[in-house]
Amino acid sequence: MTRLGAWVFHRARMRVALSRHDGNLSARRAHPAAVLLAAVAEGAPGYAAQCMAGQSVRHVVRPVIGTKGA
């Protein structure tokens, strides 16, 4: 479902065919949640991180949310 969401977004927002194609490829090669959380742990050790990691239409992107002092 994530690929479908990325396709719909890039089809609606990008004018150039190359941009549409590259956007879909970027969604396919996006990092898994575990990799993103490991990067936060290494780069910002004082933060507790959460990641929206579901494969659904609502989660086209994987935002990482950090809270300091947790």
C-alpha cells in the first residue's frame, strides 16, 4: 500500500515524468524503521525515538519523532 500512496502523491504533485518515476523509486528504497531508529540512537543519544512503521496508505512516509530527556 505504501507504493500505491507514493504513486498517487507523485502523480498528483510532479509535472515531469522523471520526477514521478524517481519519487516512486525513492519510496521503494526507503529505509526500514529499525534503521531509522538506530540512526537516531547513534546521532542523538539523549532522545527517545518513535517511528511510524506501518505499511498502509496512511504511512506513505515514515516520520521519526524524538523526545528529549526520555
